[in-house]
Amino acid sequence: MPVTDRYRPDPRHADLDDRFYDRVEAARFPQHTLRFRNDRAAARVGLDGLSDDEWITHFGRFEPLPDNLPQPLALRYHGHQFRSYNPDLGDGRGFLFAQVREDGAPDGRLLDLGTKGSGTTPWSRSGDGRLTLKGGVRELLATELLQALGVATSRTFSLIETGEKLWRGDEPSPTRSSVLVRLQHSHIRIGSFQRQAFLRDADALAALMDHVIGLHMPDLAAIDDRLDRTAAFVQRVAENCARTVAQWMAAGFVHGVLNTDNILVTGESFDYGPWRFLPTHDPEFTAAYFDHGGLYAYGRQPDTLMWNLTRLAETLLPLSNRDRLIPALETFPPAFSLALGEAVTRRLGVQPTTPEDDDALVLALFEAMGRTQIPFERPFFDWYGGPASEFRALERSPHAALYAGEPFARFRDLIAGRRPRDGVDLDHPYFADPEPCTLLIDEVEALWAPIASADDWSPLHAKVAAIRRMGEALGNG
Ligand code: AMP
Ligand code: MG
């Protein structure tokens, strides 16, 4: 048995019926070259004992894991894409492969192993069901850095090169192919609910909601009244999304494609296509080249989540009513503010105080970052731990003059009174580095170039190691 005794299969999606998925088969690929296996993530679900050959058998050829789903399931969903409703969505190049409990505990979170690039399904339309190798590398980089920055994100579990030639408008083609496996907290999206509402299947809507509540929000299961339970569900999804979008804002991350089919009910962030990290604080910064109006720009992400959550609430009207759902939705803005204070103080390595004082600190910092256009990551690196880093920021940093100036005056005052968070360790060698670890687009391209030209993976692997070292320094290992 290649799995360890910490492997705990629990394929609960099969509890739902075939209104929610289609049984599919993986593509047969001409080649399987293991490019990345995430043993840190695998250890969380007892799959770290697999040999590379066994790994490829399961995550490249998709032979079922023991006592797990006997066949992959392509999930059915709809969604609003750039605000237009699209009923022609669904897992067109991926499927749910397996479900496992975290930490080998029966009450550990239920995590899904899902794919990207594993072949066509009934939902592929004219697509080829494939993922480019560069797309896989980009998703790996995004997930590693987000995790290291403390963002609730899917993990890139596996990346296998599959030996096909793909044609894409946004990459020099033909381009190399891959299949990626994610480990993530649910695959059920706002769009999963939208599909059932579109089909006017209130029974399926209720079944899906109670499925999610049972798996991910068991405390809500005790609310007998369905009208109230539905409102509590919307409120919980709103809180989950508020936390994640606050973490993106604190990380300087622009997801790029915040369609309702890309938003999970657990709030965990996933599906990384044209993402970018901000060079400097800029609310207008837009990641996707096809987002001409800047709909999903950095500064619009919180409003976008609110818009998406409103679609979820509308969708659930058959199970509740406006009087209950509107107050549930209205919990999003205050939940976001609170979460932003938490996320920014965490990134600064200082203790949170009152929500008002934390808000003031966030405002002072972001205002100064906007006015000075200092590199986004720099203040978090230079001021980590608060006053304990004053010497690093005001004497050592190449940006010391900016910190001493007027735009940062209010921030300097406010951070002076803060205490470091428990566990902050400024002796970690990371904090003596000349530069913080970042991942702007030029570096992403520079990491890809040697893979494309010489099949040289060493810069990529070195970068993943550097990102993990930062994550360790920040307590997000
Ligand atoms: P995304 O923008 O990755 O969230 O995908 C939006 C929709 O397009 C989903 O239904 C995907 O399954 C589908 N899709 C994207 N790329 C492909 C592809 N190469 N082949 C088939 N379906 C795809
Ligand atoms: Mg998607």
C-alpha cells in the first residue's frame, strides 16, 4: 500500500446525485514527466509515501486512489463571466479526482484533489481540455507565494508534463502541455448554485446547500428553519470571501478573473490564470490582458466579491426571502474591514488592537504606499515586527528616506505603539536579505525562459525554495 496510515479517504461528493456532475475519463497522454510534487501538501493528507512512479500512476494517469472516487467527476456549474451569465460552463478541462481528510483526522477538513488539463469532458465546448505547461508553472508560483504570505489558497499538489503540443493565442505556439492537480478546500462554487437556480431545481439547490453546510459549516446544520439556515449560509460564505479578499489586498495580489465560477463557498482562493502581484500600490492595476475595462482591478476586488455574493443570495431566493438575505449580505463590508485589519497587521508582524485603530493603520500605510509608489512588498519587509524593526527601516533600508518623509509620518506614529505578534522572529536570516521575496511579472517570465529554451528547471526550483524560506520566516510554512 503506497499510502500512509494518515491517508483518510472520504469521497463525499458521491453523496450528491448526477444532477451535479458527470463521470468522465482522463486523457491518455503520450508522456509523463514529473515536474513538481508537493510533498509538504502530500504529508497533510498522508500521500507523501508514494514513489514517483506511484505518484504518476495516480496524478498523471489518474488511476483511482484506494477507497476513493472510483471514477473522476466533472462538476457541473454555470457562472457570470465579466458580469454576463454563461450557462455553457462546467469542468471543461478538469475533474474532481479524490477527497481526503486533512491531517489524517476523521474531523480534519475535507480537502479535494481536482485537476486542470486532464482532458475533455461534456463541458469542454470547443476547448481541448488541456493546460499549457507555462500555465501550470504560473499556477504553481502563485499558490506557493500566496501560501507563504498567509493567504487561504489552493495548493499546487502535482505538475506533470504530458508531451503534447498545444495552440494558444496568448503563448508562442505550439507550446508544451501539462496536467496539474490541486489540493483545495472544496470545489463547490457560487456558480454551482447558479446552475441549479437557472434550471429552477429548488430541490437540488437545497440539497447542495445542505451538502456544503454538512461538510464545511456543521454549526449551521442545527438551524431548523430553512429560511434562516439559508441566510446563515450566505452570511458564512460572505465571511469566508471577506477574509480571502482582505488577504489578497494585504498581499498586493490581483487574481484577474473573479467570475462567479471561480469563487468557492469556503472562500479559499483558486484557479490562477492571468494573476499578478502589484509592483506598487495602485487600485487601478489590472491583471488580465482581456479585462479591458479593469473590472477586476486590484482596488475593485472587494466590490466584485460583494457583487458575486449578491448573485449567490439571489440564487437562493427560492429557499429564503429578501428580508433575511439582505442583512446576511450586508455583513460583507464590515467583515471585510475587520479582516483587512487582521491581514495587514499580520503581514506587518504586529498585534492587532481595536478595529478602529487597525483601520487607521491600514489607511495610513496604503495611503503612504500609494503616494510614494514604494515597491509594494518593501514596507511589510522593512517594518516587520513594528518598532522592533525601526532601525532596519529608518537606517538600513534603501527606502529609509521615504519612510522618514511626510507621506509616512502618520504610519510611523501609528506603528510606534504596536507590539510584535507572538512568534515574530526577526533573527530569521530572511530579514537580513537585501531584498524581500517578490514575484512580479518580469521575474515570472525570467523563470519560464530557461525552461522554454533549455529545459532548465533549476531557477524555478530555487525560487520555490526561496518562497518557502520566506513563508517559514513569516510563520506561514
Ligand atoms: P477558467 O477561465 O479557467 O475559469 O475557465 C472557464 C471555463 O472554460 C470553464 O468551464 C473551463 O472548464 C473552460 N475551459 C477553459 N479552458 C479550456 C480548455 N482548454 N478546454 C476546455 N475547456 C476549457
Ligand atoms: Mg475556473
